[in-house]
Amino acid sequence: AGLTATLRLLDSGASVMLVEKEKRLGGNSAKASSGINAWTSTRTEAHANDTLASFVADTAKSALRDAGFSHTGSMIELLASRSEAAIEWLKARTTIDLSKVAQLGGHSFARTHRPSNGMIGAELVFALQKEVKRFEASGSLRLCSGCRVTRLLQDGPEGAEGAVLGVAYADAAGDEHEARAADTMLATGGFASDRSSASLLATHRPDLLHFPTTNGDWATGDGMKLAMNIGASTVDMDRVQIHPTGFVDAKDLDASTKVLCGEMMRGVGGLLLTPNGTRFVNELAPRDKVVAAELATGATEFAIVLNAAASKEAGKHAELYERKGLLSRVVGAAGLAGYMAGMRGAADAATLAPRLSSELEAYSATAAAGGGDPW
Ligand SMILES: Cc1cc2nc3c(=O)[nH]c(=O)nc-3n(C[C@H](O)[C@H](O)[C@H](O)COP(=O)(O)OP(=O)(O)OC[C@H]3O[C@@H](n4cnc5c(N)ncnc54)[C@H](O)[C@@H]3O)c2cc1C
């Protein structure tokens, strides 16, 4: 969000100081893997009957909101109706490839745009920062990375309702500075990594504190705290979504930060199985439904199984996860049973093999028939 806002401002002739607390730009945006959701008016077979209203309805459903709900409803409509312009702007203003459009979880049609073979977040941040950094030479961009904003400067005593005049920030050496500007924009992301006892997560969703996160360490809700410190009010702070799939690293089973197994991995055809080898959910259901189904099984680990075609479709994603040792190549139901027998709560390989065989055959038969999936 910060990079896009910066580029838009620079393009309009403004001067921008971009303050980033990490050494590298990109935040969680650089971690995104599955794609950008957008309704586009260009029709292909995969979304011939899609409408903007359907995109709004699906988004509201995933957000567990009625589309007409006050602030959230209007925000969903705004984001959905401007999504095509956002995609077109990205394509026109950067070199990013967004040629692949897939139907992923929670969507009634194909709407998730990603590069034909690459990770959306890394490619997006690379493309945006390349354009943004071109403005450094002319002096209209001042980039201050490794600088953490600590306070909003105000016209009048701190906490009063004075106009924001800029920010105070600490540089990498810990020295404090002030930067004044006509306008100040906060784009500091979410707070899933804010884990202390007085954290925003503990305050608004204490029930989620025991779940691991796929967010970076930087996601500590700084912008919300900075704004609240000067009297801003907040909405929807309890709307923290649990993603159904994160990789369990055999080298660190209970790591509190995990690599996301992106939505795309189910979108290409990945099947979710319990450690006992049974399917239990429609993998493309909205995330809250998939998470609820996972929790209802009582298992703590699940297998995501991609056949050769799905793995090929996942392209670089599957290659990367395999290289990291998070995804393993197995041959046939017996190979899968051998792998799954090592999971927590799994049956032994001899019990699993015939069960997996019949589960996968049943799924293939349903897929070939084009319907009738029990989930
Ligand atoms: C693993 C993962 C995969 C995802 N995949 C997808 C996907 O495929 N599609 C999708 O639409 N969404 C995806 N998301 C969600 C998406 O990445 C986020 O919604 C999005 O990145 C939020 O963008 P942002 O600009 O608000 O925050 P970020 O991209 O996190 O940017 C915030 C920046 O602010 C900086 N910052 C924070 N506090 C301060 C401070 N005090 N001073 C200075 N700088 C500060 C941070 O370091 C960071 O660089 C994914 C999220 C994760 C974690």
C-alpha cells in the first residue's frame, strides 16, 4: 500500500519521504503468493458469467459481512468496483505480468490475478520499488529504510485534536529525528505478529494468540497505535482472519511463524486430507469454513496433496516449497501413505495406503464425472 501510494504521489509531481522500519521494502506484501483479486470486464470462458455484484457478494461472504453493512459494506463495494482499474494501473505503470487468472477459495469465478510463473508479492514489490526508486535521483523521493516511526507530530499538545504535521522516527542507530510534511499517510499493515500480553491481538482476539502466524515480525499494528495515541478511533479490529494452510516444517514442528501454503495451492487442485487419509471439506470454500472444518476434525496437521497436473500448474510455487523441504514428492498411494505415516496423529502406512487409494480414486471419479463431490 505504501509503495503504491508513493508511486501515485510521485507521478502526480509531489515530493515524498518514505519511512520504512525494515531494511528492505515490501512488508507482508512481498510475501503474498496467490494473487490479487479483481473483477475485470474482459471476459474469458473461465469467468464468462461473472459480475461485479457477484464479486462484492463473495467478498462480503468471506468477510462474514452482509454486503450492505455500513462501513465495511461500502468499503467492499469501493474496493471491488475499483479493482479493475487497480489491475490495469499495475499493468500499465510497471512491468509486472498478471496474465494468469485463477478461481481460488471463496470465489464463484476466476478472479485472482498472478504472474504466469512466479510469486505475486515478490514480483509486485520488485516492480513497484524499481519505479519508485527512479525518483531518488531527482530528489523528489527520500527513502529512509531501517527507520521506525514512533510518533505523529501534531499542531498543539500531544493527544489533542491538532492537525498532523509529520512523524518522529528512530533511525537504525536509535537516534530520534523529526520529519515534517504537508500530508502524512500511514500504511503500516496489520498486527498478527503483535504477540505481547498488551498487544492489539491480545486485546481484540485473545483466542487467536496460540495460532502460529505467517506474517513478518514487522506486523505489530504500529500505525493503528500511532493513530490511536492521538485520539483516532478504530473499526473492525476483531476481524483477524485465520488462513487454513501453513506449512509444518519437519525441522521445527511447532514454530510460531510459518511459511504460508498459499490459497493457490488449493486453487490448482490440492486436496486436504486428515492424518487418517480422509477428505473433510470443499478445499475452495471460504477460509472460515475450511478452518472450521479443520478444527472440527480434532487433528493438528493435515496433508495437502497435489497430483502431477496440479503440481505443474503450481509451477515455481511447488518448486520453491520442495526446495525448502516443505513439500515432498511421493509416488502413488503407497508413497503418500509412507509420507503421511510420519505426521502427528497419523495411522500407520499399511492402514493408510488402501484408505488413500480409495479416497483418491473416489475423488478422481467425481472429477471425471464433473460433479457429485460430497463436500
Ligand atoms: C504469507 C502471506 C501471504 C499472503 N498472500 C496474499 C495473496 O496472495 N493475495 C492477497 O491479496 N493478500 C495476501 N496476503 C495479505 C497481504 O499480503 C496483505 O493484506 C498486504 O500485504 C497488506 O499490505 P500493507 O501495505 O497494508 O502492509 P505491508 O505490506 O505489511 O506493509 C507495511 C509496511 O509498513 C512497515 N512498518 C510497520 N510499522 C512501521 C513503523 N512504525 N515505521 C515504519 N515502517 C513501519 C512494515 O515494515 C511494512 O514494510 C498475504 C499475507 C501473508 C502474510
